[in-house]
Amino acid sequence: MKRARLPALLLLGGSLALAGACAELEKQTKKIQTDTSKASTHASETFQKPTKEVEEVHQGCVDRFDVKTVDFDEESSFGGAMAVNLAHSGLIVVDAVNPSTVKPEAKKKATEYKVKPTPKNEALRYLNTVGFNLGAQSERASVRYRFAVLSDDKVVNALSAPGGYVFLSRALLRKIESEDQLAGVLAHEIGHIVHRDALNGYSRVKVTACEAVSWVRKGTSGMKVPTGTMVPKELADSPLGKSIAKLMDSGSSALNLNSDENSDALAQITEKVVSSINDLGYAKEDEYKADEVAVDLLQSAGYSLAEYAKLLNSLQGGGALKNHPSGADRVAHIRKYIDQKLQSDPFFQPQPKDKAAIPLKDRLKPLLEG
Amino acid sequence: MKSLIRSRLALGAALAVLLAGGVAFAKLNPGQKVFVKAKNTKLLAKPEANSQVREILQPGDEVAWESGPEAKEFHRIKSPKNTEGYVFFSNLALERPKPEIFTGGTTKDARAFASSGAATRALAEGAIRYGDKKLNDQQAVAAVVTMEAIAAQVSAGDAAKLVAENGLIPAVGEKEKK
């Protein structure tokens, strides 16, 4: 398996540091950033107030392909592809099942795989137990959250994919000093899944492809979206554009990502979303919201909030990712959020000031070796 | 020097999180509708963690708040079946969890979603094909499948054991009614 070649970022949550996305797709992705990025220089130079037609095309595509239209099957299929992409770029630290035994979910359930009880897998089981307890108290308590560790020893990072996949880099794991801090990281990533942050990126790509198809069908070259960003015409002719065009004709919103005819579209959209998040990270607001979920879950489970704040303060955030807030900003936001919760939520109780951290007791050690 | 000041400021900010208490609590009214948020929430006969379990509630269940907090951590509620009892503060939320989206844009509440089995499915066919054919990396697919298999082995009972070992709040119960 390929080893990851990850950029030197230091952050927690949201950065998908991947080597897999090809340069051409990255170029296109940068062009089609809409809500989370500023318009390209070219677009901002030529941007004028959007015409009624531009707004109508945009709104029609939003109504059709917004994240609110993405059902759980589509979410989990896309999330699975993202998880495989991440595993491809940064080997999951696990004693894996034999690849020849792998079958699609319709033919074999997750419980039917025989996993060797090796020290690594037992450590992952512990990680998943901590995560299970948190996920079961989240706003999406019925999602099956899955937690794993990427072999990257340089980049302190955690990330998630729709459908319940959560990954921590080994470099981050080395910095974690207590179960409370571990829980904080897992809870933050659960927050991104609860708020469907990566899925929002997925939907935006679908919306942009819809706009490209719409403008090509109108026979015009003025393929602008209301933000002023240019929609690349090539997107309409790409596998994703063709799949979206079929959906537009059929009246459906859901892209069947398990169909062979959409396999190129799945690859294209997965790599677009991954490289977009890799470039920019999630929006600052998304990071703050994920921290709010982390606070809720830590407090609900009985973990120390101060331990989470301590971890955030030990991380150098911001920097490489345009949108990522610093650790100090995040702690300040958490403090405000706790004040607000104490005043508005009767089920949010203050923690004792002397709340002790729960030691890890070497439980994750097998994941840090080899 | 700058880094020392910064680290002291950071530590101060971290500690300030703890000092956020002392603010007046929001109040609830008896009979007010609130919602269960944690999976397998135990409705207990007494405000004690090891008390008899009267009923198991699930996320999204609408319950009537009666009083609390009692013994610091418990609230007295009435279940949809009119069973009265106590739950941990962590089991309750002011707002109903958002429904999950299903085929054709239909929605299912948390209980219906859980019983559909959708959330516990393994790696989808499209994702396997993407790994095998596009990335040419069957090991990556096998690694994700193993990740899923390990997660699937973890039960609510395992979580309850961890919670008991660490003195955490037992908000998530084992499914079986004791």
C-alpha cells in the first residue's frame, strides 16, 4: 500500500491530508468552490451582480441537490468511498482481514468478518468503545460510528467522513495524554458527522455540476454562479456531469453511488471533496460547531472539559488551512458556549473544578508501535 | 519569552473553562415536553444509578419533565407509556433530534432509523469498487472493512463496562431491561 505524503499541517479536525487527488481535479475543484471559498481572481475581476437567470439556475440546482436531499444510503456510500480514499493515502493501523474475503454489504455484514484479536485490534476495540459511548449520546445516536488510526507520524490530525467514519493520525495519538482528551477528539469528529459537514461539500459539488449542465443546455458560455465563481464547462462533460444530467432528466435527486454506471462519478466527486477539504479545511463556523458538539458530549459522558481545552491549547492550529481557527480561539469559543449552555440548558451541569483526568493506561500503545 | 507568555495565557484559558460555573440555571416547568437523547436510556425507579430499570427509552422519545435535578444528577420524568421514574441529566435534551433522510426525501425519526438497520450496514458496493478499480488498492478496502468489523463488535455492554471502570456517567444503557 502507498504511504501517505502529507503536507505539514498541524490541526485537529477537518483537514484531509491526501496525496491521491490528481492535479487536474484539484484545479477544477478550486474553480468550483462556492460557499466555503472566495471566488477566483478571474471571477472577482469579471463578477457583476448576478442576473435573475443566474439566480434561478442556482436556486433550481440547490433545491434539487442540497444536502437536505441526500439520504442515508447515499451518505454512507459516499462516506465509505471517502474512508477508502483516506485508507489509501494513510494506511490504517490495523491487522486487516484478508482482502479476498471482502464482499459488498448486501452479501456480508460487518459482524460476519473474523477479526484477529491482536494487540493492535484490541487497542482499536478500546478506541471504538470510547467512541461508541460518545456517539450513542449524540444528536445522531443511531449512526454506527467507526474509529481508526492512520499511520501518519508527522501530521497531527483527525478527520471524519459521512456515514460515521472517524480517523486519527498516529501523530495526534502520541500527543493525547488522557482518555478525556481522546474523547474530546472523537467527539469533535462526531460533531462534523452530526452537522454533515463533509456531506455539505458533496452536495455543493452536485449543485455545481447541475449548474454546469444547465448552462451548457442553455447554450451559453456565461456559466456563472451567484458568488461570481465560474463553473468550468468541462464539468458538464465529465462523468459526474453526465450522471447529474441523467438525474436532472429523471426527476430524481439521489445519486446511486453503488451503480457501476456511476463509478467514475463517485471517484470524481470523492476526490473533489477530499482535495477541497484538504486545501481549505472546513469553515471556521463548522469547526466551532463541532467543538460545541464535543463540549456537549464530553459533559454528557462525564469527561473533563479542561482536559480537552488543554489538548487544544497544545496544538498549533490555523496556519496551513485558511479556514481553521487557532487552538486559543477554539478554547475561547468553548468558554462562551459553556456560559451560554449553563444559562439556557437545564440539562447542562457545571463540572467540579477538581475533576481528575482518566489515564490511558497504555491502552493505545500497540497502535503507536511499528 | 513570548512563547512562555502565550503558554501561560493558554493555560489560563483552559482553566477558565472550568470556572464557567456559577451561572443561573435555566428552569423547566412540570409537565414540559423534553426529549430522550441517549441510546438505551434507563428509566430508573429511584434516583440511583443501580436502581431497578422500569423502562428503556430511545433517542427522540418525547417525555414529560416532572422535577429535578435530584441527587445532583437525576431528573424525574414520565415516559410516553406514562411510566414515572428517574433518568440522568445526560439522557435528556430540550430539542428533538433531527430526523434522518431516507429514499425520496422521506424522513424517519431516530427510533425508526435505528430499527431500519441502515446505520449499521457495512462498506457499500460502490466504495469497494472505487478502492479496487480506481485506486487499485484492495488493502485499503480490507482495512476499512476491518475498521467496520471491529466497531461492530463493540456493544452497549462494552461501553457500560468502560463507563463503570472510569466512573463516568452511565447515560447509555445496555439494551436489555434488567
